[in-house]
Amino acid sequence: MEQLTDLKAILHSKRANIYYLEKCRVMQKDGRVLYLTEAKNENQYWNIPIANTTCLLLGTGTSLTQAAMRMLASAGVMVGFCGGGGTPLLMATEIEWLSPQSEYRPTEYVQGWMQFWFDDAKRLIVARQFQQARIEFLQSVWNKDRDLKSEGFNANDVDIAQALENFLNKTEKAGKVSELLQIEAQLTKQLYKIAANRSQYGDFVREREAVDTANAFLNHGNYLAYGLAATTLWVLGIPHGFAVMHGKTRRGALVFDIADLIKDAIILPWAFICAKEKATEQEFRQQCLQAFTQHKALDFMFEQVKSVALKGDWEGSANE
């Protein structure tokens, strides 16, 4: 039992690593989790520091041993199978998450979540709160990140500020979740246009199966955000199906809701900047992970979910 306790010593909200692997074998060797790659003359082993890892994304050509999975589960690492990083068509496939099983997941958060979730009015209030938090995070990141500001992403610029203000005004007046989704789609479309303009990318249309670099980077970056969101929900013991925005019929919809808190602020601008700079997929991924750490994205996700589940901010508003 001591070993399992040691592996979980680092809080998930403070963990630094997300891994995306392809064309390799993940295995356990000498009490460590490694991935094996095939070189021309010899095989090479690389260590995965699982105690400081939030999630592991496995792309095409990967395999995973039972012993490695047992160690990953004991360290609380979320494992997901996804499409290949190099082909946008494959990147459009759904992720299948393998959640570590534990009867000791906390119950207070899911119980708090259930207090509002079955009430349409309260669920709408929470959906609004998440959209407001999403904008606040974007404004915070874009206003203090020097690299983004140097690339023209400044939340105080007239076109950006106007788009965000209109979004918040419409969000406040929305009477149904379906309206919120339409308003969100309009904002995202505006932000794509602004990002394409700032990066001089040219005409851009968001298509998950498109072959251009910006679309491929957006797909890949979104997977990273989904990994953080899935980890947050697993740690807090809230099932992925209890969404507030993306519909009650999609099993993993709450993962998308939570990922949306940070996607526009971090993934969207860096996808266009890295596409302009002709960065590799690995360079783009490293930039995103660096930004996650710099702006404490995982901490922010935890704060928002815990606030909704425990503080019950929706209760007074629903009774007004």
C-alpha cells in the first residue's frame, strides 16, 4: 500500500505532464512504466514519470501491457486511445477513456452536482456560469501572456473586446441551453476569424477532417484539453455523462463542457500561431503544455467544477 500512496503524492491539479505516444509499446519494467520504440539497429526505452502525469494519449500503432495499465491506474493516470496525430481524418475519431477504477473516489462533488443537474433552470444557470468563467479565463490569459500579445492576441483590442462583450450580454439573456450553444458557436466563429487575421493565415473554415495545419493543430490541442477535463472529473468523482451544455444524450459530454473553459484561451491562438510558424506537431503540443502550466489551466478547471458542486451558486439565482 505504501507504493500506491507514494504514486499519488502529487496532486493532479499540480501535475505537469501529458503524453501523446504513437508507434510504440507501453510496458512495465523494473517497477517503472516505459515506452519502447523501434530504431534501425536497436530498441530504445523511455521512462514515463507516472506520478507526475495527468493523462496518456495513445495514437496509432500503440500497444499497452496489462502490467503497465495496472501501474498507471495505481498512479491515477487517465489513459485514452485516439486517432493518429499526423492525419486529421483519424484525429476526428472519438477518444475512448480508460478511467482508473477506485471505490474511494470522493462523493461530495457528485452529490453536489446532482442537487442541481435534474433541474433544467439550475442547469442553465451553471451553463451560463461556465461560459462567463471561460471568457474571464481568456481575458486573463490574453492580457498577461507576452507571447500572445506580441502575436496580436490582446483582449483589450476593440474587435476582441466587442466580441466578448456581445457574447456575455447574449449569454445573460439566453433562456435555453440550445440558445447558449448557438451563441457559443457564433463567438468561436468570430475568434477563428480574428485568429486567422492576426496570424495572417488567410481564409479559414473549421473542419475537423480538413488537412490544413491550423485545423489539425486545433484537433490535436482539443484532445489535450479533453485529457485535462477527463482527469479533473475523475479526480472529483463526477461521471462524464452529467453535462450542462453539450446535451444529456452524449456519454462524455461533460468532458467537452469542462475542456471549453480553457480551449479558446490557449488552444485556439496557439494553433494559428504555430501553423503560421510551420511548427511541427510536437512543437505545437509542447507549446500548449507549457501554456497549460504557465496559466494553471488544470487548477482553473478544478476550481470551477468544485465551486459549482460545493458552493451551490445556482441555488439563490434559481429562486429569484
